[in-house]
Amino acid sequence: MRRFLGLRFLCLLPLTAFAQDKPTVSIDSQPNIHFFKPVEEYLVKAYSRIGYRVNLIALSPGRSAKMAKSGELDGLAVRVEEIANTLDMIKVPVPLISGDLALYCQASVICELAVLDNPELVIGTLGGLNLTTQFMKQKKASTYQIADGAQLTDMFAKGRLDYILTFEIGGQSLFRTGNNDNILVDNVQKQVIRTVKGYHLVQHKHHHLVEALTISLKAIIHEQGHINDNLK
């Protein structure tokens, strides 16, 4: 009888523990994008300070956008404003990152923004819903979309693509390849298209968190500095 009661108590214990847990929000993580780590750290702290825990889920940019649209994610860690405006989500009005949309060109080709409207050329971009694919919808050049950013830069480094679009912060590309963090910097040409800012997005069902998250994120940025200044 004692053994039975003990087992029964153990079965009930997790239910009690779960009942005392903080509410949880699920947010995308993208391990191949180097600035996501500090963004995640700031968001985990911000949510913790308002009584929530964060469940980070490693996803591709395209997959995370689809899961956000279907309601499977409570939020997207960070998206540039141009993408945020295409999603039916609420933008937390605190810029988390700022960077440049840039065109990279091989040293042997003409590198000017006019190439983006040349229907005979192919521009490499990250696949899915992101800044580069959204930008190219308004251009005449063809695109070569690749789901993995490291593979995209690797193809460019090997000369299989003459042009790629990327997002970079402080001269560092959105993607890194192997042990060479500056693979897009050496022996290539670059044209900066424009500067953009990135924001955290939440589903409408969490609208009540926006004000508190805004205050929390501003406080963390004041304490630790802007994420751009903390990238390694």
C-alpha cells in the first residue's frame, strides 16, 4: 500500500510542478544566423522579467514564417520592418538590430544596382519569406533561392553565383561559412542598397504583453547596450 501511495504521489508531483511554472511562449531560433544568439538572450531576459519563459525552436526563416502564420509560434525573434509589415502580427516598437541590405558581386562582373533589373542575370537569395526575396519581387532579374544561408555564401565563394543579396551588420554578413567568417569580404565587390531595422513580433493573442515587453527591452538595452554593439 505504501509503495502504491508513493507511486501515486510521484505521478501527481509533475502536475503540481507544471501548475506552478511560468507561462511559456514559443519563438523561432535560427542557429546559422550569427546575430540571433544575442537577440535570443535579450528576449529571454525581457520575457523573464514580465513573468514568462521562452521555448526557442530552431527553424529555417521560411519555416518559421509559415509556423507564425499558422499560429504555431507565439512570436518571431526578429524581422526587418519590411517583412514585419507583411505578417499579421504585432511589432514590439523597440529596434533590436539595424543593418544593411547589400548586393555582393564577384570581382569579375559589373557591380551596380542596375544588375537587379537585368532579366538575363540570376541573383542568389535566401529562400522563404525574408528581406532578400521580398526585395527581389520588385526587380526583373531571376533569383536562385537557397534555404540554407551558409550554402548560399559557399556557392558564391566557389564562383557558382555571380551575385547574392544578403543582410549584414557592421560589415559582417548575415551568414557565416565554416571557419571563414569574412568569406564575403575578400576579393569581391559590394553595393549597399539601404539600411533596415529589425523588431520582435508577437501574435495578436499576446497584445497585452507588448507594453511590458517594450519597457523590459528598453531597460535591457539601457543596461547592456544595443545588440549591434554586442555582436562578436
